[in-house]
Amino acid sequence: MNSLSIINIEKPSDCSKFCTTLAVQLEKIKAQLDFVTKRLEALESRQFEGVVEGEEYEVQTFQELSEEQAIVEIEKYVNEHPGALTSDVICDLCLDADLVLQVLDKLQKEGKIRGTTA
């Protein structure tokens, strides 16, 4: 069995059609890859906008707290910082946003805190 029979090419003219079709498809894939590459480069450049090469930056990591611990920390923070934004709680306490939202919702439903909208 020759390799051409695997792709159902029986005559030289079939091979030519196949190669032409394959070339067109490869050009489309290349164009799509170029688009994705440019988009990724644009996103990367925005991510590092304002970053000066060689400077060191502190990378913050989230605290790993149970929900019970988070409730205590968040309730204390909100009482000490009336009017604090959700983003303040997340950043200042270095907590996961989903956990903070969950706890704030729970505290609000229990009447322990009062939320406002901007």
C-alpha cells in the first residue's frame, strides 16, 4: 500500500487538487495563528505597561483561610473601615475575591453589615 492511497488519491490530478486544498487550508490556519499571536502580544504588553525592567515588584498571594476565619477577619475589617469597598477588603486582606464576596453576602444577610451600591 503506498502512502497516497491512505488519503484516497488515485490519480495525479487528485494529488494536485489535494495539495491545492491543503495549501489553502494551511494559509487560513497561518492567518488565524498570526491573529492570535498579535492579540497575545497586545495583551502581554498591556499586562506589563508601566513596569520598569530590572525593578523588583512584590507579588502578593492570597491568604488561605477557612470561611469561618474569613468571616472573623472580614467583619473586623469592615467595622474598622466603614464604607470600605469590596476591592479594599480583597486587596488589604489578600483574600480570594470569591471568598470575600461569599462572606460579605452572608454577613449582609445576617444583618451584621450593610452593603451599598455605587
